Amino acid sequence: MLNNSYISRMKKLLLITLLFAACEHDAPEVEKAEPSCVPTSISYQKDIKPIITTNCAIGSGCHGTGSPYGNFYNYDQLNATCISGEFNKRVFIQKTMPPVGLDSLGVDTLKLDSCDYLTLRRWYNNGHYN
């Protein structure tokens, strides 16, 4: 038969283990080795604006000049979306932006290729500078 002191210590150990496990999910994603197509030094003008132009403004029509969803040709508006956490939520967590499209067979396809996605992620994680 187990004594109360032993059971109490086991409960504490279990509680500490659960707390550490819960904290693990809140840690920021650590960048793994990325393909050579992802620049190490990323700026909005040089690297991000072309991705936005192709995938979020011209192609989708959602984030261009005069858009009610935000003009991401404008660094300040995109940066405000990053600061609010909405960019992170929609692009990296929910992965609903840019929206997927259907290919000729009716299958969902990603709008961003992996290099563009990883470039956006590195830019965002490194402080989303202009």
C-alpha cells in the first residue's frame, strides 16, 4: 500500500511535468534549415513586396491599393497587421491567407510556393522590418 507522502510527491511531479509540457506549445517556432531560395537578410521592399504583389494584391485582388482589407503595397499597413498578430494567425497558424485555389482537377492548391512561404515566415519571425 502506498503512503500519503509518496502519493503527494507523485502528484507534484505530475503537475510540474504538465506545466512544462504546456509551456512547450507557447514557445516560438524555431527556424529549421531552410532551402537556399530563402534569403538570410530580408526586407519588405526587396523580398516581401514582390510576394505580396504576386499573391496577395494583383493575383487575389485583396490587398492592393484601395482595398478594404488593407493595402499591403504600403509597408505601414502590412506592419500594423503583423503587430496586431492577424498576419501570423492567418498566414502561419490558420494558413488561410492567401486563400487556396482549385487546380484544373478541382483539388486545393497552395497559393504560395514553399520559398515564398518560408521567406514570409523568416521576415515575420525576425521582426518584419522595412
